[in-house]
Amino acid sequence: MKLKQSLTITLSMIFLSSLAAQKNPMDFKRWNVMNINKVATTFNNAGMLCDGNNQNYSLARIPSFEFPQGSGLNYGTCVAVVVGAPYPQDPAVVGGTNPDGLAYLDGTMDEGPADFWNEEHFAPYPEFTNPTAASISTDPTSWPDPWPEALPNYVYKTGLDDEKIVNDQLPLIPLLKDAQTGWPGFGPNGEQIADQETFSVMYGWGGTDQIGVGNAKTRWLRTQLIMRGLAWKGTLYENFIVWVFIVRNPNPAPIVDMAMGIHIDFGFLPAFLPGISYDDDRHYYDPKLQLAYGWDDDGFEEDPRGGGVLSAENIAWAGVVALKMPGGDGTVAAYDATHFWEGQTTNIGSGGDPEMYYQWNLLNLNDPQDSDHDGIDDDFDGNGVPDILDGGPNYYVGSGADGLQVLGSHSFTLQPGEMDTLIFATVFGRSEKELKTSAQRAINLYQNNWEVVDAPPAPKMEAMVDNRKVILIWGTESERDVQFEGYKIYRSQDNGQTWGAESFTDFDGVVHYVPLAQYDRVDGITGYYKTLPEYAWYYLGSDNWVPNRFKVQGDSLIGFKLPQPLKYFNDGDSVNVFVDNSVLNGVDYWYYVAAYDSGNGIIGPLENGAASNPYEINNTVAVRPQLPLAQNGLQNVRVVPNPYRFSEIWESGWRDHKIQFTGLPGQAVIKIFNTSGELIRTLQHRASSSIEEWDLKNRYNQLVAPGVYFYHIDSPLGKTTGKFIVIL
């Protein structure tokens, strides 16, 4: 008996020791954010393009395909890629165990956002991994140091230790880099072609399911995956991000009859956002554009940003347009519309296991919604006739915001060292028409070999504030562009979500805003654009040029008094000045100055969009006008607004309540009392601003009741008291 117990303990210790010795390749997984245009998303270097974790909301990562950026509205649950192939394959090209002769399916999805039961089958190569972040061109601190000289010609045998399978017969593929920046760009000679790019290299392995006790069905294709993200600024490109996945065979034998697909799970809105109640979504496919897309089923959602509701015009459309599929003629071979988890073990489900996903989603075999057996789901009323032929709905309804779409490729075989490429764009729009316009623009960019059509360079700008006044100063570099025509000034009171009190929709469904001011070069080119009818909405101006132009001298302007010193301009620079006197103290404003051209007969006029970060040196600024700091007393102290009413102009959310104490000195203590004389809150003002905000919460973090309140302010300049009213 003692011998048996001793043997059991010994075996257990050996087993636990082997587990402790295991390496987890996903320890090299890193995250970062793409955020150069109106689309922002958190991606990783293991092939997942967002993480809106449906099964553990606290693990979701924001932004997750937020559109427009800064809105707080996220649409991504999981966008990823899959690589599959049938059984049998040459033993040299597969790993793991496959006693039942099942198909292979490797996905970059994590189970949490994808409900896929054999997760994370691609791991980053350590030598391409930065210690803290996924590599992105706009942040050199996220790059590996140094970059490897070439793509790896090896894969790990299991990924659980350091044992490699090296293929010395493969040609060496050098990692070409941009001569100016050192970034391994997507251009033919390594040059960076997009305003923001990502780059990572992965290898196939058995996924995290083989760690620990293991999984008897864990198996994988020994492939290599090279991933890039590409995003551009500019009004033509600001609604999409392009993704490139190159699959390579690093083995000494071919991988036959492969297929590659795009796993697309957008929610309108996703369940991980607070307050969302799982209502249905619609999912469509446009075969002409090869666009899988979706929208909310009833145009009504709770607002996750703090209560209230979103109406139809506030809910974006989102989708994926396939630009190039591997294999065949590069087109989509299969489209499957299914559910996140319903019917997973049947031919109508999302295929939780690899063999199910391979057959029912990637290849879309035996799907009752594909009644004509062409690989494309298009019979959503289930009557045996494609909807387009008999007036059916022509869309799939994903109950509980849990619809899933998969785009699959034609089959292809990779010989040793051979590669094939998947290219797609995640696209967005405020309407179905704008979404399809965004998709067509992504297609045009791809078909034109990534040649970008640009507006004149965006001007550099800074701003200064004074009492009820904002002063904008911008440079003249845009005017050197041969097609430069003028400037438009836009103002936002909602952190850049909208850019003016008046808006209109063009013929392609794109929303535009009427500028706060417009200055047009005096050249006789005036009125609305006339050459291309689809741009007939574009107003070119009326030959009214910038009236205020000054020279920089030191940190000031000759002939114009500034309230603060200049930061971004040099002695002798020429600058333009605009003064906005139609502002309120204490309100946050964003501005941007757009340079525009006059069109060229091939494309209509183009102008700059707003930069995504107004706190960097670019054409966009964020300011708050206010009184200067009090110097001689507290006679100008005010409570604004008084009385306070629910949803004041500066509040961005339904639960965002605040009032402001204005006209303060640099230091002050503000005590707030109710009518019973009880101390409600003490605010310590230590700032270079003359404003202190109160969130209408007491010292216990509870929202105060409506009523009359009194304040007492004590500062080095003296004391003052007053009262205000709160109406909720």
C-alpha cells in the first residue's frame, strides 16, 4: 500500500514538474492601438484585431473598433483570421495529434470574444516581439531592438519548449526597412506607405488548449503568418483600416487544399458595453463589393456612455470588404452568416471545434441558408429559393447581438517556401450608403496599388484662449501645394464627434459639416464645383482671402497682441489668425483648420480631416476659454451655470453632471453646504486655470439632491460666499 502511494506521489510530481517546465508562447503576445483616423481599435501581435470579450466583459479591451474615434461607441467583438486544410496532410506540415483524421483549422481568435473552443493557434516569434507593446510605425519604442534581418525559416516543434524545426532549404527573405525611419514598411522596398502601419510575424502551434492537461484533439498546420495593418489620414480613407495577412509554408513538403478566411463579429452594440440588452442585429452580404456587413435590427439601442438611448442615426454600420483572397482568382468563395453560439455542433452553427468550423463556416458546406449550393448564404427565410429571387429578407438576423459572418477563400496549395496573401479592410459608415462608399474607396486604394490621392498638406496650428475668446494661429505651408485653394475652419463641442451646427449628406451618403469660416484664394475659382457631378455639393468659396496674416517675432506676432507666448512657430514665419468671439467660458471646444484644393477633373476637391489627437502638433486643437487667474480679489467669482439644469452644454454623457466655479486665483479652498448647514463637499483648487469643476457628488460619491446650496471660498486673495440652485 505504501509502495503504491509512493509511486502515485512520484508520478504526480513528475507530471507537475513537466507542467512547470512548459513554456507558454502566448507570453509573447502584445497589444497596441491603431488610432490615426476615425477608426480606433486595440489589436495584438497574434492576429486578433479587436477584443470585445463576450464571455468575460472585464477582459474586453477598449477601443474595440470604435467609430468615430472618441465617440465611446465600440462595435468590435472579434475580427480575426483562420487557416484550414483537410486531412490527410504530409506529416512534416502538421503538428499535434489527429487519431480521428479530422480537418485542420487554426484561428487567431481567443475563446472569450469568439466562443471558439481551440483558441489562439498563432504565437508571435520572440525575436519580432517588443517587451511591452505590439509594433506600430508611429511609436518606435514599440519596435523590437534590433529588428531581425530576415523572416524566420523555422517553426517551433510544439511551442511548449525551445525545440525548433529548421528548414535550411528555404530561401532567405530579407526584412526590408524604410531608409528614413527603419520601419519594415509595406512598400516594395520596405518603405512605409500608410500613415500608420503595424507589423508582426507568427507561427502556427496547438494553442493554449495544449498547455497543462492537454487536449486529445489538439492539432495544427505548421504555417507562418505575417500580419500588417495599414491606416491613412484624409477624408477618402478615414473610415477604414486595411489588414494584410500573408500565409507561408515553412516546411519541406506542400500543404494541400488550404483555405483561408476572415472571422467577422461586429455587434450593434456588443454585449461587453455597459447597459446593452442583447437585442438583435442584421447581417448582410454584397457580392459585388465582397462586403460582409451589419447594423442594428431596429435602429434603437441603450447608450453605453451613461444612460439614455441611441436612435438610428447614432448607430454606425460596420463590415469587412475582401480586397484579395488567397487561391483561385482572388475572390470570395464562401460566405456564412451564423450565430455566436447557437447550434454550434450543427451545420447552422458557428463551429466551436476546428473540424466543425472548417466544414460549416470556412467552407460553408451543407448550410440550409445556401439553398443553391454556391457557397454563399442568401436564403434567410429558408424556403429553398435565394432571397434576391423571391423577395426574401436578404439578411441574417443574429439574435442577442450575436451574429457572426465568415468570408472564405478558394482552395490553394502552398509548396515549400511559397506564400499567398489575404487582404481586407474593416470599414465603417454612419449610414449604409456611407459604409458602401467607404468600402469602394478601400477597393479603389487597393486597385491603384496604394497610391493615395491627397489634399494639400494640413497646416500646423496652435490656439490661445482669453475671456470668451479663442485665437487660432496656423502656418502657411499648405499654400505651397500647387492645387491649394483655401482654408475651412471647423468647431466641435462634443470632442470631435460632430463639427458644426449645420450638416448635410452628399450623393454618396457621407455626412459633411458647414464650416465656421472659409477663406478662398482670390483666383476666380468660386461657387460650387462643376466638373464632376458627384462633387457638385462642394463649395469652393467666394474669393474672400484670410484678412489676418502676421509675421512671427520671437514668441509673439508683429501687429497682433497675443494673450500667451507662441509655442510652435519660429522667428520670421508667416501665420494666419482667426479670432472666435462666439464662445462661452468653461466650455470645451475642438477646432481644426482644413486646407482644400479645387479638384482636378479625375477626383473632386479634397480637404484635410481633423487629426485624431488634438494635443499633438497638427491641424487640430482642444481649448477651454476662461477668465485669467484672479490677481486682485474674488469679486469675479461665479458659479456657472446658476441655476444648474440637467444636461448642460458642456456635458458629454447622460450621467455627466458638473458645475464650474470661475474667476478663481491659482489656489483656493471651496466648501459647499446645503440649506441645513451640512458640509457637502470640499474642493481643493490648485491649478493654473481659473476654473474648478464640481461633479455634483457629495463626499460619499453620491449625486446630491435638487435644491439650494451655499459656497464658501477661502484663498490668499481673501474670502467670498454665495449660493446656487441645482435642478435635476
